[in-house]
Amino acid sequence: MADKILTVTYSSHDFTTWSMFLKYTGYDSFVFICEDADADWLDAKCDELNEQQTIYQWLWSHPDQGGLSTPVPVLIQQERALLEGLREKIGYYQHEAE
């Protein structure tokens, strides 16, 4: 799947343009590297984007969160239907209900 992920450096100038075209690119997801972002900004940005763009699911990762976090702060954009299909396939929703 790595070859179906496009990594882009976040820029507020062209972020909206990039994020609008995911479904037309053939990529499964975009990962926006947000070098100077803190976890609070990423969390708030994801909430905002998830409310605005219902066909996409926005996630974030920050190295300060530990565990399997990314080594740099990122926003992750995926098509919601694709992500939900993958989650269903691996039993994510069954595990969540337990």
C-alpha cells in the first residue's frame, strides 16, 4: 500500500487544492507533513476537516503521542468509504464494541 500513499509537505496555501483531489488521483491516502504543528493543532484541524468533508476521513499523528506514532507530525486523509471497508474487513468495529 505504500506506493498508493502520497506524502506532501503541508502548506496552507495549497493544502485545500491537494485535499480536494484525492479521489481523482489513484492514491489511497495523502499524508501531509506538518513540521511545526503540535498535537492540539492537528486534533483541532482534523475535527474541522471531518466536519467539512464528509467523503473523507481525517486522522493525525504526532511523535509526542508515543507508541506507533509517526516520527513527524502529520495529517492523514483517506476516503471514508475505503477506510470503513478496511475496518469492517479486519473486525475493527467488533473490537470497538467490546
